[in-house]
Amino acid sequence: MQATGTDGGSGNFFQGFAADTAIVGEKDGNQAAKALLRQAEDYLRQELPASGTREQATRENPPPANTFSLQQSSKQMKLRVFDADICWMTKRVAVVLFACAAYAAAQDASQLVGRWRSVETSKGGIGAMYDFLADGTARFSPGAIVPFQYHVEGDRLSFFPSDGISYTLTYTDDDRMRMTVNGASEDYTRLGPVRDPQNKLLGEWTGTRDMDGQKVLVHWIFGPDSRALLMIRFLTESGSFVVQNGHLTASFGGKPGIDGPISIADGVLTINRSGGRVTRLQRY
């Protein structure tokens, strides 16, 4: 897991994230939550621009008129047999070409299947998370993506930068954990298997928290190298995607989303979008 991003973004976001009702009071907590949600809404508008769907009309040219006048029934029969052979061969070729195209598209799409998140984020730690599924469906979530350094001593979890805020960890069992700070607690459930029986914190944990009257998904990833990644999905749009000849087209919530040629190198997906815009994502 790479902890990319700016330390400034980590620090700015952590202050907002920690500012919930139990820590600094209801007024400041609501203001912090609203500010983060507004940033997510702005990011959503940038990622899914409101553009009309262009309908393209297609028109087939009529087949050329038959200018041959066949006088003899034997010639007619031969031509019919020949036409039938050509038709059969054409259909076989079309089936093979379609199968090859479908296989190539499936191979292209298979490279994207998985979970991706923004490499670069805003100063406030706002970015995007994408899930590309094997069945061609996809999910897009604007939200917080913030890397941290963390340290555990006993049952105390500390983050850097963190302004001195630390959490108390309590495990109900191997797959359930509670994080408590200043009397406020959040419960998390492990996502995936236990990575190290001697260090229960390692791995992925998910839970929810209330932000400005709505529940959002909170996702922690704790690595063995003292690096942690916090992701919060403020909202999620469902859609679909296709990849053909190295070109990704995805739509979310009935709106155009990502459209452009792609390349994958060193675990980073680069999408060259219109207007010179480049989106860079990495797996997590």
C-alpha cells in the first residue's frame, strides 16, 4: 500500500475528521462535516460533468440493384448456391471476428477489475474511489483519501500528523474493533482475513459515522510498515464501464463519467481525458 498524497492534506483533513460532536462540540463538528461534504460535492461535479447525451443516428445504405438478367435456370441455381456459400462464410467470419473482439475487450477490462483510488487529492484530502467489477458494473465515490503514519503502544493508537489525538483500541474478537477518543466510540468490522494473529490491527476495517445527518462509510487500512490509509465514501454512484482497444468509457448515475485512453504502469492507472485532463489511480 502506497501512502501518496501531501502531508498538508493529511493534517488538514485529520482536524476536520476528528472534529465530531463528542470531541469539540456539536456546532464545530457540524461545520467540519458540512465543509467536507461540500468538497465532495464539488469533486463529484468535476468527475461527472453534466453533459447531454448525444444521440447518433445510423443509416444503412441500400444494397446495389441487381443488374444481371439471368436467362437460364442452371445459371440461376449456380448463383444461388454461390450466394449461399458466400453468406455462410460471411456469417462464420463475422462470428469469429465478434468472438475475437469480445475476448480482446474482456482481456482489456480484466486489467481494471478491482479497487482504485486517487493518487493525487485536494489539500483537504478529497479524491475519488472507483470499483470496477468483472461483470462490467462499476461504482464511483468521492470522498476522503488520507494517508497517515501510525504508532501503537499497548492499546493506544496514535497518528502523525494528528495534533496529539490518540485512540484507545478495544477488540471484541478477531474481527470486531472499537476505537475510542474522549469518550466517543466508533465500531469497526474487519474486511478480509486476519493478516497477523500477533497484531490484530493489521488489515482492513470498515464502519460508519454520521456526518451532517447522513451515514458515510469509513474504511481504514493498516499496513505492516506503520502506514495507514483512511478512506471515507461520502456518497456512491453506480454505473458501468467498457474497455475497448485501450479506451475506457464509464458512466455513473446515468451521467457520462470517465472517457479516454488508458495505460497501467507500476500499479498506477493513467486515464487521459478530454481537455488535457489526466486522472491517475492506484490499487488499494
